[in-house]
Amino acid sequence: MPQSETTAPETPVNQLASEEEAAKFRLDPYLVSLMLHEPFFSHVLRGFDKISSDAVPTAGIGVKDQNVFLVWNPRFLASLEPIRVRGLLKHECYHWIFKHCTARKQEPHKLWNWATDLAINSLILETELPEGGLIPGQSLDLSQLEDPTQKEKWQKVSDLIESFPKDKASEWYFAELSKDPDVKEAIEGDGGDGVAFMDDHGEWGDLTEEERQIVEGKIKKTLSDAVKKCDSSGQWGSIGSDVREKIRSMVSNEVPWETLLRSFCGMTQRANKRRTMKRINRKYPYIHPGVRANHTAALAVYMDQSASVSTADIALLFGELNNLGKKIDFHLFPFDTTVDVENAIKWRKGQKPPAVRSRSGGTSFHAAQEHFHNNLDRFDGMIILTDGECSDPGPSRKRRAWVIVPGRRLYFDPHANDTLIQMKGRSDS
């Protein structure tokens, strides 16, 4: 890319391989290597159409006709060391996993492109990334800039990125990049994509709501299958525990909350009454307002955080609570042998509290049951999220649901007032 007064500095990755070298390049050996060393990403990539094209400068993913495709420039990939080809493939998978090419696209788009790359490259070893990739905590290469004004402008961008910590979400980097007008102007200028050179985001495009839902459904199915296979084999490659938990929470959605909530609201509901002129007062019509009742269920949710419940299961359960939180407000109480009221969460509709473990002892369903019975005036029903490993606490005085993590079972028979839901997941079909 030729430099101008508005162009960002070029990077060493612009040295592409020759046409002869590109003609010899084959992606298949790298896919085999990925299968051996990074099985999770290998499983994910199987869902991609793969296209070699010189229409893109580097590589990228996109969506067309409700299908996901990986496109790469053979001269670019042929110029990379094998380990960096693997890193680039992981990079593209992460874009797809975190839905950067569907629902989470934000404007201004170049700033969002930078933010997503900063978040993803935090998760990949620097030695695996093509040169020129954006990495939090690392400065930009400005050696080719000769114009003092341009160099000063880009130095400010470089200093900011060098100050960034790793392992933040895309939204965090996006907010930080947006704060300084000079930084924003530099990135959004003509040369903004020149620094963030390692992959192309031009094929993300805009999707209709129907297309987005279909594609994200495919993402979820692919991730769910990959999680099952990796958990079954115990082979996750380089993916750390924090990222594993995040991915598990994205694919957990196995509890039929709509059906369960209808059951609760039908059998253990309270009416929140409010006066409205839209409702006719039968005693004094058109003089006093009527009363409209909004039927809801006030629910207490108890999460088993005993030692027998794994950290991975905790992540899955929090993922499920995120789904429940899209529908209603509720109170969440962690417990083991006692209920942790100090770390209880009043979960507001639409919120996504972080997955936090506060207990790791034994298990007592009696503790959760006693806490609930002591608060019958506050709650209409209770939900217990657990691995099921504990003795029978006896029947509940109000509606109760048991949600059991994948691969486990309740150690006793449910009572007449109970609903039992067995989560499907990592080892279930």
C-alpha cells in the first residue's frame, strides 16, 4: 500500500510470496496440524466453506446465503511461517465464536475492527500471530513514517495500545479507543486498516434479523458439538479455562425456561395490581379507574457451588441464568452447606453478572430449603441448580424445580410438587 499523508504505516507482512510460491500453497496440511494441536478450532473450522482468492489482501471470514466462509489470499498465507498460519486460523475462528461478523458489529466500523482484533489477539500467543497484528500492551511499528505530523498522530495511537491490558472484551477496547478524538480520527482515516493488517473484516456485512438468527443458530450448534467432543476427549489445545467457561456459557441453553416459567406462573403466581383508566371499574364505571393485574412469579434461584460441582458446570449454569434473565427478574443465592446471602445477586432482567464462585464445601439441600421456607412471603417458588449429589430435603411448601447439570442425576425421586429438568450438554446427545 503506498504511503500518503493520511495512510497508516505499512508492516512487514506486506512482503507477499511470489505467484509461484502461492501456486504451491495448500491449506489442508495446516488443517491437519490444527486437528492434532488445536482440536477445538479444528472442529469449528469444519463448518466453514473455504475459498482461496486474491480479492482479499490477507484473510477473513464472512457470511453469504446464510453460510459462513473463510477466504484467504494464497500469496499472503504462503508468506507466513506455519505456526503463524495456524495462529491466523485461530484468529478467524475467534471472530466467529464471539459473533463479531453477525450481531455484535458496531459503528464506527474501523474502530470496532480494531477493538475485536485487540480482544482476540489477547487470547493467542504473540509467536503465532502474523506480524502487524494488533496486540494489547505492544506498540505499533512506526519506523516507516517520515512525516512528523503523521508520526505524532500515530504515536498517540501506539502509546494508547501499549497501555492496554490483555484479556478485555471487544466492547472495552472499543470504548477506550473512542475516548480520544485524535485516536479516533487516526483510525477512522484512510489508513486505519493499514495497521490492523493481519486480516480483513470487509466481508462481515449487514444481515437481516432472520439471517442473523439462522447464522447464530449454526454458530451455537457448531460450538456445542465442539465443546462435547473436546470435553469427551479432554483435549482443548491452548484454550485456557476462562475462555472455555465463556464458550460453555454460550452454548448451554438447554433448559426450557418458557415452559418452566409458565408452570411457575400458573401454579405459584402473585398479581401486581395497578389502577388504570383503560380498565372499567365495575362498581363505579367511568368514575374511578379499574384495576389491572400483572401476573408474575417471584422466584428464588439457588445455585449449588459445592466442591462436587465443577468450575465448568458453574459456567454452564451462569449461561443458563443469562437466558432466564432475558425473561424475568429473580434472586440468586449460592449455597453449599449454607446459603451465601452475602453474595446473593438480585438479577435484573437483561443483566449479565459475571460467573463467580463463592463456595466450595459440602452440599446441603436442606440449607437451601430452609432459607426458602423462611422467606415464603418474598418468593412464590424456588429453582435449584445442582449436580444432584445430596440427600433428599423433603417436599417443598411451594413449587420447586430441580435443574441438573449434564451427565449427572438427582440422587432421590422428585416429590409431587417438583419439576425435574435434566440439562443436555457435553456428554449427552
